[in-house]
Amino acid sequence: MKLKKVFVGGLALSMVLSVMACGGGNSGQSVSGTDTGVQSADSSQDTDGGAASGETPESYQRAEIDMEEEPYTVAIQIVTLPGTDFAGKEDREAAINEITLPAINCKVDIQEIWISEIANTTSMAVAGNEKIDLVHVATVNPLSSLVGSDILLDMNEDNLLQTHGQDLIALMGDVLEAGSVNGKQLAIPAKVFNATVKGFDYNKTAADEYGIEIPETGATMEDLENALYAIKEADPDMIPFYLGSGELNYLYWLQGYEYFGNEASYGVVMDSSSDLTVENLFASDEFKDYCLRMYQWKQDGIIPGDPTDTNTAQSYFGAGQLFVGGAMDMTEAGNAQISAKYNFEVGYAQMYEPKITNTTVTEFMWGIASNSERPDKAMDFLNFVYTNADVANILKYGLEGVNYEFAEGSDKVIITNGTYLTDFLVIGNTEDMLVQSPSGEDSIEKTEAMEKEAVISPICNYMFDDTQFQTESSLIYSTIMEYLPRLQNGLCDSEDATLALIDEFNQKLELAGINDVIAANQEQLDAFLAAQGE
């Protein structure tokens, strides 16, 4: 979320409190005014808010960079799609090193990891004391599942964030609270803008060819279903919808709840605008109806329903064999990144209005590994990336002339060539970075407009502390992975068998302790909300 100070003066107090419940982003000052990105803190900032509120306390001095010591190499995780093998990593590292060595006396080690392996790779690296510094705290490795795992360093230790991350504090503001649990700053939100809309992307070229109309906004499940059945009839060889292994719950993108833990293992808040009750997603009517729909889609050939198929939806979509590429959080930049990858027109159907939620704020974050040899240098590097657009652009888009070219007549918009795809990388100050075609020069303006109109969840800065539930966490997640693929791929023999499997699923979840975890989550959430009202 990105809310500037100038908005506050003209708003009623109640609106200010509502905004602050989630946290303001950039406080209005530019943090990219120097070549090195290590400029002095702005002494005109308020000083009574502390680091968590986006202000830099006068008692904290910016740490000086020791330019005489041996340069430290910061290892950063870049998560990719399974099967991705990017060439030219050494060249990108060298280009970054040319900037970071004279600025903050460090180099970079880019660790490219498939998304299917990120959770295990991270935990094993920390447990085995392998080289790791900046951790991808996102997607299938979210903060809500890492709080009690001892994988992440507390950035408040030795005032690390306050002395080595002052530009991050100024840029992110109160949204930093989303990464703070019981006074420990375990992660930094990666996004400067946090508003997204739920929906799905599809092959618009095919839709236009067969006369299939899908609303751009206000799309419903019925609109999606009608389109899937229409493409099935028009082109029987095209896969209408694809769930792959079924381990990733697509209901989140089609419903829009806020979840905690891997695949909602700690519960969900279905609609924070009306009810802040934490509940078991898998015992909800919404999940039951979804599973019954998936069963019917399987019977009618809408989904292949083969959880052993290891191909990704992106690979089928790119080959023109899949109609709906996936359900997703949609943003201006994200849509452009998707569109640029394919040789056909991609359409986007928005199902919900823009919203800033707990899930959108914490969806992409950065952490420092608890076994990092030099957490101070890791923080120096992360802070620097958010002030130096050149480094952020190399990490995100690669190298000019190798991975992209500038669009004709523009020094801002680039056209990528598909040789470097970073679907799961969110890093840098978006305002200062390049813009990927087909987005245009007005991309940031559109993003800011969506941010301003977005509904703000009252719990977007809340994080559940799962420290006391590590055993339950493992059991609950393994149970979800046992049942979700079958239910989501519609593999039961009948509707009655589907409902029976859902009942069996929830019985196993209760035995694993999900009710105790949800009760603790609710207690912590209530305490959080009470504190916001003080």
C-alpha cells in the first residue's frame, strides 16, 4: 500500500485511523535522489513514530559502509517456474556488482530456485548452515508459515533495520507492521503498491475467434463457467481449465478470502469488510460448493483432472492448448508481464474490486536468513535495491540488448524477448523502475489510481504467531495436501462421494489440531484489533 502524507491533512480522523490500521506506504519523500542510494536520512521527518510507523527516529544513525573490508557476497533467492533454466546469470551478477561494489561494498549471488522447491530449499539451507542471505518469503513459503520456524532473523536485533534499512523504512512506512510479530521484524513487504483485484486471464484470441464474450470487470463464476463450456464446444482439443496437481487452491483467486498459513492451514477470514471471524475454509459452504463444481467440471471434460500431470498451466497456456491460463491477482504490471510472454492476445477478467488485504500485503516479502553470515550486508543490499532502480531492473528484467529492448521512442517502456522470466520476483521501488510492454508510460499513474480506490482490510497488518503450533502446522498442511488434490480435480465417483470426502477431510483436520490453531489465531486477531482501537 502506498499512501502519502498529503492525503492525511484533508481526511476526517476516522478515515485516517482506518488507513493506519493497514499502514501508510511512501511518506512522500523521494529515496532515489543519489547515485549510490545511501543518502542521509531526511531530518525533517517526524521522529515520534519509530521505525514501525515509517519514520526514522533521530536516535538511530545510519550505519556507515566499511569500504575497506573484503566485499561480502549477498545471496538472494530468485524464484522461478519449474523447469526454468536461465542463461546469463553470471553476466547479470557482474552488472549488479559494478554498481554495488563502489556503493555499498558488496556483490551478489543470485540463487535461482523453482517455486516447487523453495520451501524445502530454504529450510534445508538454514538447517544445514548453507550460504543464504535474502529469503523469498512469499507464494508457497509465506511469512504466516515461517513465524515459529527459526528460519528468519529478527531485523530489530542490534537495530539492524533501523540503522541499515532507513530508506526501506521511509519508503514502506506503516506497512512494515505486516512483517512484525511480537516485536520481531521478521520480513519486509516487497511491494510498494499493494492493491490487487481477483480474476483470471484467458486466451482472448481464441475467445474472439469463437465469439466468446467475457466481461472485463464484474466477472462472476457463472461467466467463467459459461466461457469454459463454450470453448469446450467450439474447440474440443483445447483444455478449458487446468489445475495441475491440485495442490494450489484456486478458490482463493475466485473467492478473495484472506488466509493464514500454507493453503489456509491456520484459517481464513472470508470477508473482512463484514465479519472478522477466523474459520476453517475447508468446512465452509464456499469450499463445498467449489468442490462440487470441480466434480461436475471433471465429468463434463472442463478439467483434465489428472494430478499426476507435472506440466504447468503456463506451459499449456503458452502453447495455445489451454483457454484459461489461471486465476490470479491482477495488477497493471503483472498483466503486462503475462501478456509479453505469449504470441496471442491475453484477456483479463476482473471478478472483484481493488482491495488491499492481509494477503496482498504479505503475498510477497523479503526476509533475512537466521544463519546469514552478514545480516548487516544483506540489509544494506536490500535497502540499496529499493533506492537504486538500475539494480532492481537487472534483477527483474535482466540486461538491455540481451533480455529486453526499449520500445521505440521511450526510455521507460521495455519489450522483453522471453529469455528471462521472473514471475515470482517482486523487488524495488516500482515508481522508479522500467515498465514492461504492453503497459505504457502511464502505468504508474494507473497503479496509483487503483491503490487510491482500493478498499483497505482492517486486518492487513496482522500476522498470526504460530510458534506454539509447529507440530500441528505440519500435520494440518500434510492433511490438506492429502485431500485437496483429489477434491480440486474432481476425482470422486459422485457428488455424494465428494461430500463424504470433504467430511472425512475435516475430521482429519480436526484430529490434526486445526480448531485449536484457529482459536489461537482468533484470540491473537482480537488482541490486534483491540490494540488498534486504543
